[in-house]
Amino acid sequence: MYDVIVVGSGAAGMTAALCTARNGLRTLIIEKAAHYGGSTARSGGGIWVPNNAVVAANGVPDSPERASTYLAHIAPDVPEELREAFLDAGPAMLAFVCAHTPLKFRWVREYSDYYPEAPGGQPRGRSVEPLPFTASLLGEEVEDLEPPYVPTPAGIVITQTDYRWLTLIGRHPRGILTAAKVFARRFLPGRHLTMGQALTAGLRAGLKALDVEVRLNTAMTDLHHENGRVAGVLVGEQVILAKHVVLASGGFENNERMRKQHQDIGTEWTVGAKANTGDGIEAGQRAGAAVGLMDDAWWGPSVPLPRGPFFLLAERSLPGCVLVDKTGRRFVNEAAPYIDVVNAMTGDTWLVFDHSYRGRYPFCGIPPRRPLPRRWKDTVLTAPSLEELAQEADLPELTETVRRFNTLAVDGEDVDFHRGDSAYDRYYGDPRTKPNPNLAPLTTGPFYAVKIVPGDLGTKGGLRTDVHARVLREDGSVIDGLYAAGNTSASVMGHTYAGAGATLGPAMTFGYLAGLDISGGER
């Protein structure tokens, strides 16, 4: 019998297990997939935690009051006690992870909150990322790590900080210097991991030092109950007993039935881990749990490529492109937070850009000036002139839209949608483009139109929990023995997205809070 069984091996589950094992409890992690790490290992690895010591060490001022004001403003629908629990425990969680794993973190310099001009917002950012991690610390277990979402050539490792400047490799000296630095890493001894791979590997190394087993290819089929409380899990016909269960098995982004039921959308455009099919959420519901935010996800505009969706970050913020609807009209600030862009989409959407844009910036991983692959022909349309592109894509108002946009771009002020007004917009802009780093006219053929779909990083709805991550019934009572964290739980972010890493920061924090409550440990 175990003291704790954690279902799922992403950052939420591993942080919970690290806490319980560190406090002397016999802990087991079970993982449905053949690899550990889930969506965490596929992610950028950023962690959004206000008032953390890493950012403070860089001289960036913050305060609990300021962070509380910010979250209350952008997520007023979330119970205050949950917001405050996250803000209060987040810095301690990060310090705990630093103390009990080989992980080291750095500030993602100047990557602002997603709403930095809101009350309490931070234009210089509150996000941290793991430093490159030496894979040999994991031994043979590194081979069981979930692969990254976007594979890179052997020996090439890229951090979040690198990514910003690599998008400007054809435009800015720092882009060239960053590319040289990334290339030089190939010659470092050993294998190195970055982003979500580094975060996952570091957490696993901490668990390995505590002899915590991660049992792969082990799918929970239901919860086990004894004497009115959760007392373990079912794996097929086998019962694995435990005094406490932490559900951290991800969202339901790859469950077609659940997505149709709650979101009227399918599974083909998510980049979440394939094993995330809502098992933990449905098991919790069968145990009487309440759910929330089931209609929502960590949305982001994505390109439906043959190999799978490509989640757009910098591409839509860079100058020389516009997002248009099925008529060819602009409908949103292209550089806005990705969740807001998808919420503004109402149907067919296209990203339109010209030859100058293609010659300056990478697109979906293809370096500037290289032709886009022919196999993308069902997603990318091209034509010598804007008028011909409008006809081919059936965008009757595109020509007039671009004419007006070009006038605004030359003036440097987007009076229609305010692109470039926010520090968030400018983070992924081109500082060599004046007077607005996010605006440039579309003038040079050939012109391109790329299909855009409502993709996501995962769903954000799930089991309702309290400040200790205990799962709640509809009447607010606690289901004894049951905890949830990460995308298995209803997000403390509500319907918004505070900043880079606002998925992983709360996931790890509520995993940590679950571990503390189970073990009776102190921060």
C-alpha cells in the first residue's frame, strides 16, 4: 500500500510527488503513456509565478499586492481565495523545486505579462525558464521522456529566450549572435535539454533521488473507494491501494466525445499530449466531483500543417502581416495574447503576408527566404498580386483591408485594433521597424494567405478544487482522499491567461499545495 498515488507525470503531478516523497511518504506515479512528462515535456517550459526570487534577483520590482491586483482584474470570475493561494504559495513552490532538484531557472528577460498595462501588470515580466539541463543526470531514463512538440536537429537546443531573437535572425545582430550561440551548444560535452524537456527531466531527477517510481504504460481506469473515501486506483482489474490520490493526468483535449460535448470542436488542432483524454476528470466526476471551465482551453491560432498543427507565437506579431476573416476584413489585433485571438475568431481565418515578410522572418519553422514546402499546398495559397490572392482565397474585401492597413502601418499607429500599443505586442516585434515594431505595409508580391484554425495547448476545464487542491463536490464539500492539479482541475486563471507559463506556474503550485496538505509539511 502506498501513502500517495499520483496519476500523471507532468509538472503538476511530479511536483506533488516531490513534495510528498520529500516529507517521507511512500509515493508512486502512474502514467498512461509510454513516456513521462505529458504536455509539460512538449511545452516551452515557462513558469509564471509573481514575486519569485529569480526575477527579484534581476532587480525587477514586484509585490504581492501588485500581483493580487492584476489577477483580480483579469480573472475576476475566479474565487479570491484560490487566486491568493496561488500567489502566496507560488514563490515557495519555486524555491522548493530549486532546493530539491538539479533545476536552475532564469528570468525570461522582458517577456511581459500578457496584459501589462492592466492594473498590477508587469511590463518586464514575471516568467522564468529552466536553464539547459544535462541529460546524463537521468541516466537511461532520459530515453523515456516525452518528445518535444517541435523536434529540432540533433544537438540543437533552444531556450525560450533564444526563440525571441531567432525569429529576427535575418533582421537584427542579436538574432545572428543567438544563432551562433545555439550552434555552439552542439559542441558542449554530453546531451542537453531545454524548455519543457529540461523542466520535466529536472523534476524526474529529483524524484529519482528519492526513489519515486514512475510506472509507465499504466492507465488508471477508475478510482477505488473504501469507507466513504478515495483509497486508491483501479488499473484494469488491479487495485492499487493508497491513502491519498492526486489526479494530474492532464485535460481532455484528445477526447473527441468530451470536446464535442463541451466545446463543439474536435481534437485535430491541439498540441497537447496524445494521452490526455480526460480520464482523471471523468473518474473524479464519477466520484461526485464538480467541474468548471469545461468550455474553455488554452487557445491559440494555429496553422493546420500535414504533420499536425503549428501553434503561432511570433509570426502574427511581426510586421508585414494581417489576420482576416472569411470576407477579408481584419477583426483583431494580430499581436494580442493568443487566447484572445482565438476568442475573436468567428469562422474561416487567414494570415496574409507579402514577399518582404517571407524574406525577413521564419514561418512555422521554415527560415526566411526559403520556399514554403509544396506539401503545404492545402494550407498556403499564393499569388503574384493581392487582387489575385483575394480571388483565389475568396476574400472579397482583402484588397481594401490591406490598403487601409498599409496606411496605418506607414503612420505607425493602428487606430483600428491598437497593434503595437502594448509591451506584450512589442516583445515579438521587430525593433528595426520604425516607428512601430509590429507594423509594416504589405506591398511586394508574391502574396500569401495561410489558413488559421483555433488550436490549443490543452483544455483548462476540470475538477473544482479548494486552496489545498482537494477535489470538491457541487455543494462545496471535500471528497476525502482526492486531490487534483494542472489541467485536470479547473484553472485558477479562469477564462484568461496571465503571462508566459500561466499554465505550468499554477499547475506546479497546486501540485505543491496538494503535497503539503497530504504530508503535513511546511513550506
